[in-house]
Amino acid sequence: MAELQEVQITEEKPLLPGQTPEAAKTHSVETPYGSVTFTVYGTPKPKRPAILTYHDVGLNYKSCFQPLFQFEDMQEIIQNFVRVHVDAPGMEEGAPVFPLGYQYPSLDQLADMIPCVLQYLNFSTIIGVGVGAGAYILARYALTGLTSSIPEMILGHLFSQEELSGNSELIQKYRNIITHAPNLDNIELYWNSYNNRRDLNFERGGDITLKCPVMLVVGDQAPHEDAVVECNSKLDPTQTSFLKMADSGGQPQLTQPGKLTEAFKYFLQGMGYMASSCMTRLSRSRTASLTSAASVDGNRSRSRTLSQSSESGTLSSGPPGHTMEVSC
């Protein structure tokens, strides 16, 4: 998504007593439906959405919204939010006349331009302010974009709100990967397919269930923790090992690879593989609910948790509803 222009301007308007001019930057980006111009006032505020405006027919952002945002009581609001004023194509000041035969974008297509603006600015959420046609465009965007761009919806699927709010290096890395993915259109198709999935209809003791060994892993801060817990309740407890990992979010393979690796080793041992593999992390965990079979009298544990056998180091699964929380 290429930037066509970026110029520093100062908004021309009568100032209130003691008020200084606001610096503004006007940008223009290419979208699948042509170029769109927008003007940004202020700087992004942490954990706050941007205010995004869209004007009515016959107006541009200045003629439609300048009186409102010049109003004295509005100043307290604009000091606390960055503002993005979108001009419909060809409505910005100084815009050239479109050539004869030019096909103007539909209102739906104008709504589809908004994610391009937000992706360019790296904004995840907005408060929309629209008038007339602009209100329709923002409403259409809210219906299709669910007030978030596709990358942000996917990030909300992958990570918890706590993780996203923390904006760690990991979150920044994956936000950049997804937002700037060259195959983002393909990712959106995959995302739509996921959202149209059918329920698996698992039923403990019923005809529809998994008959193979299963290890379910979920972070204790995962966005879908409840769904995984429910899935565990519907599976055969003699075939299922359930690991709820402490201090982990939606992607434990990224945030806790060491713990997950060792849990996977235990699971493989429960299937009769890697009996001699050395265990370290979980066995030294201060809070892991591991049932050790290495008792003084040599009795072998028959607990169905992710537990280690005294002789072979094999793992078996957990009892109904049992979870193992790892915080090492």
C-alpha cells in the first residue's frame, strides 16, 4: 500500500483565546478502488481509539466538520483523541476533475477503503462520526469490518486482550506480519472459512468422539480458554490429557515453547515413545500438578494426569475434568 503524498499543513481557522494552531498531516493512499485522502490531527493516545469522520455529499471534511471541532467545548475531547478526517475521492481541496467516463466507487466500496486507511496508520479501533452519506459508509464498514480491520480481528483470535493491551514485542511482530502480509486477501478467505465452521458436536460417551489419544493445551489467559475447557469435558477422559498453562496467552507455542515441548514429550511417552527422554522443566516446577510414580515403595501411579511413570517415564491422560496448571 503506497503513500502518494504527505504534506505538513496548518488548519486555517479562527483560534479561541489561548489556543494554538493544530498541526495536521494530509496523506493519500492507494486502495483497490482508487486513491483516498485523509487528514490526521494530533498524536495517537495509548489504548484509545481514533476519532474518524466521514462527510456528507457536497461537502468535504472541512466544510462538514470544522465548525464542530472548532467549538470551544469540543477542545477537551480533541485533546484526548487523535482525529482522522477522510475525504471521499475527489472531494478533497484542490482535487482534479475526474476524466470523462470515470466510474466512481459505490458506497460499499468507499467503506472498503477504510481498512486501508487504518492499516496505513496502524490504528486498530475507531470511533466513527459520519453525516448523511458518510454515516452510511461508516455503518457499512461496521457491518463488514466489525469495527476492526481483518488483521486486528485475527490478532484478537490469536491473542488475549491482556496480551494485545500489553503490546509486547511478540504482539508487535505478529501485528506487522499479518498487517503487511502479501497474501492478506488469501488470509481473509481462510478467516471467513473459519468463521463459517460447523460445530464438531463431540459428546462424551456418545457416537461422535475422538477415539485416539488427545492432548489439549490452552493458556490460562487465552481468548478461547472456556471453549477448550468445554471441549475437554466432552472427550473421553481415558484418552485425553488436558494442560492449562499458567502465564500463557493464546499462543503457548510462542510464549512458552519450553513448557510445551516438555509436555509434548510426556504425551509422546504416554503413547509408548521416547521412554528414555530426559525431563527437566516440568519435573522441577514448583507448582505443576504432576503426579510422580516414583514413590518409595515403587508403586506405579495410575493417575491420568500428565504424569511420569517410575520405570519407563511414560505418560497417561487425566481424569474427567482434571487440569494441570504449569507456572514454572
